[in-house]
Amino acid sequence: MKTLPIETTINGDNTEFLCHADESLLDVLRDRLGMTGSKEGCGTGDCGACSVMLNGRLVCSCLVLAVETQGAEVETIEGMANGEELHPLQRVFLEEAALQCGVCTPGILVAAKALLEKNPNPTDTEVRYWLAGNLCRCTGYDKIIKAVQTAAAEMRSA
Amino acid sequence: MRYVKPESFEAAATLLRDEDGISRILAGGTDVLVQLKAEMVEPDLMVDLKHLPGMREIVAEDGGFRIGAAVSGAEMGEHAALKAMWPGLVEGVELIGSSQVQSRATMAGNLCTGSPAGDSVPAMVTAGAVARVQGPDGMRDVPVVDIPTGPGKNSLAKGEFITSIFLPARPANASDAYLRFIPRTEMDIAVSSAAVSLALDSDGTVTEAHVAVGAVAPTVLLAKDAGAALIGSKLDDTAIAALVAAVEAACNPINDKRGTIEFRTTTAGVLAKRAAHIAYTRAGGQA
């Protein structure tokens, strides 16, 4: 199968890569671009571990063909911190230990950031519904919800 | 696999017609990419249509709305006027999948994938929605109810695809509702479902009623007797009992791990009753 040249923007940087037509965005991020922050859990859009932003929308990168990102804007977990300074969500997740094994964490952080941009003051129920597509098998979710709310409160007062 | 973004609908239809191998149409991709990953299908040709005119647009037309076939569930949920006109339809669309899936999944895909449990389909059927179908020989309009023909199957011919779905205008004092039963609170496939669309006269008597049920037959069903049972009533107990009986009579479900025949039949009746009451209240009727 021949490879196709794709030009896209990832975390604000112009990025060019070659890929096969049937490769997912997730596979390209991880295997061709070395951006292994996005995780593959299920590969079928059920677990949310591969969540990224595509043209301002939260998507599972396993359910996007890499060729579809020609001319698109992609944001991944790698672009979340500002240099050495963690995003409030990242820092609070660490401070409040809202993770155990950490495989779901990048996806949850990307998804939670998307929620807070849309709704800076969500209820716990809204957080739970929004994150229903991000599976975590360790924490039981409670600390995740609390950490999102702590970060949201901090971001509102900033 | 070849990935092609055709220059026009006509070119896409010709390309699909002339492909000897397996072809798939890419809109939201939330079913197609899962099939690829599971190696259920290995397409030779993937045709991406999202960039073509109108595919990503919601446009007012003849008092109703034309929804491009690549408009996502999230975009429909954010459209206030659409939601106000067809709240039941939009709530059905918004029940599909997670936040991530909502960013990509489309109503046209939900229809063409042919699941009897598709959450957007019953309310499209009760809305009298019409799919605009492009094929190699031109364009035709097809009532949504005639698109699915069985699990995973639809009535579109080789080279045909949906470009938009039209939701007609609705009269004053009219509304709709959609409910499904799932054992969880979110992110699940309907065990049974029901949509009801009603129009009332000025004193609250039902003048028009459409009822459709999902996951209780090989396709979503328009239960004509169930709609007829409500006409001329104000949803009194007798009319509701007739609605429930008609819905149960229309059901022809399977037994599987998600629900028995009896459970699906009974819950479809209950959901239709509850959806009728919600639609009635939304339409301005005093229960």
C-alpha cells in the first residue's frame, strides 16, 4: 500500500507525515510521530484513552483516519502543559492522586479540559456524563470527578 | 485501501458504482472504523464525503430543517432552533455514544448502519423525515422509514448514499419525545425504545400522532395503530391503554442477552406511554 503525504497542525506546530490510508490518527501519533501520550485502550472508541481535540472537538483518535486530518488542527495531551508549567487539571490530578495506573489519564485530562472550556462550572453529574466515554479501571472515578471540580474552581477564580 | 475525497456528489456516486471491490462511505466513521479495526470488513475503497457542499450544514428550508449527512450529534445538540422544533429527535441523536462519539457520529450514519436499536431513527420516523439520496443516476428523496431493511442492511443501491436528511415544518401545538430503556444510565444500546410525535388542536385534543418503536423488530417500526389510538383524545386512560396494546402488538423482538421478548415488548409499551405524555406536555397540552 502506498503512503500518502499529510500536512496538519498538531499542538500549534505544522506537521507533515506519511501514512497509509487505513491508519488511524492514534497510530500515526504514537508510531510515526512518537507522541505516545495518547493511549490505545480498546481501539474501537469505547474507552476514551486516545482522546484528542480535532478542529476544536473532542474525538477518539482511534476513530479518525490519519488522512482525514489533512489541513486540520489537532491538539493532544502533549500540548496541554505550557512548557514546564502543568495545566491546572494536570497539577490537581497529581496533587489529589486522581490516578493509579495512569493509562486513562491523558484521555481524561483532554476530555475534562474540553468540558471546562464549554462549561466552566459543571455539576458533578455533568462531569460524570461528559466523561462517560473515558473508562478508568482503577480509581472508581470519585477522585477524578473531585479533581476536575477542584481544577474547575481554581480556573474560575484565576 | 484507497482513500478518495471526490470533487462532487456525482463523482462520488460514479466512483462507488464502478468499484469492483468493497467500498465504504466515511462520514463520522464511528461504525466504519470499528469494523476496520475488528477486521469485519477490509474495504478496497473509502470515500470521504464530509467536504462536499451542505454536508456539514444545518439549513432552514420550507419551515423545517435540512441536516447535512455529515453533521455531528454535538452540532445538532448545539442548534437551538432545531432542538426547539424537534426536541425528541435531538435527544435521540444525543443519546448516541460518548462525548467523543458525539463529535463525529451522524444521523445519516445511524440510519444507514441499519441497527434496529439506532437511537436517532424512531424520532426521525415519527417526524416524517426524508433522506435525500444521491446515486449514479441522480438524486431521489426517500422517506427515512424505507431506508433500513434489516439488521446491518439498508435499501440503498450500489453507488447510492445519503447527502442530507430533511425534517419537515411542524404546526403550532406540536412536539415529540424519545425514550429508551438501558440497564445503565449512559453509553449503552437500547433494549427497547419509543418515539412519539403529536400535534394538538387549540383545546388540547390530539389531531395527529405518530409512534415508532426501536429494538423490538428487525428494523425500527412505525406503529400506525398506536398513533391512531391517540387521535381525538387528550391522552385519557382509554387512549393510552389502546396505545400500549397497539405498540405491544407491533413488537416482534428477539430474545438475547440484553432482553427477552417479553421484557422488550412490555418496556416498549411503557416507553411509548411515557413518551406520549412528554410530547403532549411539550406540545402545550394540559395533562
